[in-house]
Amino acid sequence: MSVEIKVVDCLGLLASKVAPNVFDLSSGQYHVSLRDQLVRGRLLVGDIISMDPDFGSLLVVGGGVAGLAVAVAAAEAGKQVVVLEKSGYPLSKQVGVNSRFVGPFMYEWPWKFSRSQVYPPVDATCWPTYSGCPALTSSDPVTAADFAKQVRLWFDKALADHPHLHLAIDLNKSLQKRVKEFIKGGFSSAGELDLAGMKWHRASPSPSSIKPAYIILAAGMGAENCSLPEHDGAKVIRGAWFRGTPFWKNDRLREHAGAGRDVVVVGGGDGALQDVLRALTDDLHPLQTLRRLESCPVVKAFLEGVGERLQTIELQGRLMATWRWNPVVWESVDTLCSEVARSLSENSMVRSAVLGILRRQRRGGGQKVTLLVKNGYFDKAYLLNRFLVHLIFHVFNFLEVNLKSHDRVLLDVGWNATVEGVQIKSSNHYRVRYNIGGVRRAVDAAYVAVRFGIDKETIPGLQMVHLSGDDQKQRTSLSRVPLPYAV
């Protein structure tokens, strides 16, 4: 007697489940680019449908790209969907942000397809046909504001096409409390959420309540920790904080750097490396910096020559991070990437090209960008940003450049730095106090960027459900599985 084994897609369910019929796309996630969030949301909906094809309704908390991707995928499958967004419009974090550039494939370098940012991919020789995704038509990275505009247009069209898809916006404190109590109060498929008093996007006909079979939390990653204690020059001022500009806010970094003023960046992750590159170059995004380097045929040939090695480093790092939770993975990736960059810096043509991409010094010279890193290596970061910063760093090291021997802005990296605080001298003059190897130091700057990542105490998903430490460990492990590029 043979037994048929039915295979059900469930990896998205296992990686995101936090309670019966409740899934969280916000907390404990590992791959968090805007494209990754979109893909993760679509995968989860596909897995729910695979497990329970006949469910009728879905509640989505959060109107970011993950929440919208979930909603449209479910609506296209014929489900009733209600999305709840506490701000006045979807993708509120990205709306109006012109200082950050995004692209679905920009950070897949050195793979060849990283050069075009059209999404979903349209090259039929390499990619199958995808439907239901927001269409990004620019081959170059776009501002976060433009990305938000294109995704919102896509979602508005889906609202018009699917009368059972609804978006409630601008939830006041009372409505937010009602939603949280509904989720915390032992949600089950028998529960019903009262939608009275909700304000609906585009004033579409809306339901008075919803009895969701499933809830998906997509309320964001939480508040970014971009603060440092204030310092009076002798000690930390208790209870006083210097607050930097969050990642998804327009900032004045490029304005100060372009005017020839010094910049300090604190942090060793991808956000910090992005800010370093924005301060060092006039480029809008790192892909533009790479193209400028490749404008020299010799340098382009050198970069192509190390492409396979960099791909191997990146792939091995992703696989190791999937199967072993240990920061030494990033130390290993960073060390190997640094070795490749150091080797390239020994070529005079490469050094000349690197100096050529950096800003020229202003106001008589002496400008620099200082990066303070708590470890002896960069933490989790995209390979392109990691490689470019290492390459610039090693070019300066090779030349043993001092502040008077060239006309380009200098990069100074303080490894294993413990930052004590920021002394506010004036609105455009700050002194960052830090310690390396027991030696206290200070550096002045007109602009300070602080990139410490997400404050885990502010993650919305954790505030809506009860998760133990063991739950988080399990979910974190599963969320490290790499995602497809498109679904």
C-alpha cells in the first residue's frame, strides 16, 4: 500500500509565526531591504494559501512595502483584506525622502544583473515572468520618495481592481489601542475586529468589521537608535542626549560634506557605510561610484578580475550566516573583502581612480570623514558598500597620505572605538569623544551621523504579541534563510 506524501510550502510560515494564525514580518528579520520585505510578504501569503486555500479574510497591520505586498497578493487570490496604517498614507517612512537611493538589485553586486533596477526583471533569457509585483521602470536606483510614489500608484490601482481590498489610515491612539487589544486578547479565527471610526484611503466603500482568519503584522522594524550621550568635555552629562537624523529622514550630511566641512559617522553596519560614501563622494548612490571607477578600462578589468572571488566570499558569508549564528561570520567576510581591496590598492591606476572619485577639499584643505567602529571589522553590510569603503581606506593606507599631500577628502577609520559622547559646541560644531585601547581621543565635525540600528525595545510586533526569548531565537534562526530576488 503506497502513501502519497503531500508537500506544503511552509518555510515562510515557520519563519514568521508568532501565535496561532498570527505572523510577524517586522521583528527578528534578517534580510530587510525594501525588495526583501516585498518578497517575504508575498512568500508568506503564498505559504498560507498553500496550507489553507479556502480561508476568507486577512488583517494586515502596517502599510509599508511588506504590508502592501501581502495585501495585494491576498486580494489577487480572492481574499477579503483590510490593511491598517497608523500614519496618513502608506510607505510613510519613505515618502518625501530624497537623500536615500534604493534599487531592488543595486546591492547584489558583483553579479551582473545588479546593474539594472527594473523590477520585476524583464530579461526573458534570465528570468521567468512575474505578475502582481509593483513595477519599477528605472534602470538606475531612485530616491526613496520616488520608490514610495511608484509603489503607492501600484497599490491604488490594486484598490480599484479589487473591491474586497481596503486600507484604513491615520489611526488615532484609541483605534491603535483597539487593534492591539484585539491581537493581544487571544486572537482566534472566531474573533471579530470592530472597524468603526476608521478613516479609509481613497474613501472606498469599507466593511464595518472583519473576522480575519489570519493576521499579519507588518508594522515596521521599530525606531532606529541614532543617539549618543551628551558630553561636557570632562564627563557624560547624565540624562542628556545628542540625537542624530534617522536613516529614513532627509539629512544635511551631503550639504556639510559638499561645503568642505568635517563629518563623523558612528557605527559599523550598512547604514554607517552608506553615510561614509555619501560624505566622501559627490555620487548619489554607490552604484554610481562603482561606474565612475569602471570608467577607466584598466580599473574595470581589475574589478572584473576579482568579481568571482568576491561572489564566493559573499555567497559563503550568506550560507554561514544562515546555518551558524555567530558574529565571526561577518568578521571573516570583512577580512576577506578587505584583503581583495588591499591587493587592488597596490596598483597605481586603481589608486588614481579611487582618488578621482573623492570630493575635492575646500576652504584651504584638511577636510576628512571619520568613521568610528566598535569592532575591528565592519558588521553586517552589503558587499558593494563594504568593498568600496575598504578600497578607499586601503588606498590611503598604501599612500600613507597626510592632510597636505593631496587635494581630496581624507577617510580616517577608528577601529575598536568606544564612543563616550558628543560635546555640542554650536549648531554646526560637535566634538565626538571616544576611546581606543584605553586612550581617550576627540574629533571635531560639523555633522555627526549615528547608526546603531534598531532599538529592539521599540519593535511594534513584539508589543502586540507575547514572545519568549526562546521564541525569538527560533524565529531569528529561520529568518536568516536567504530570500529569492523576485516572487
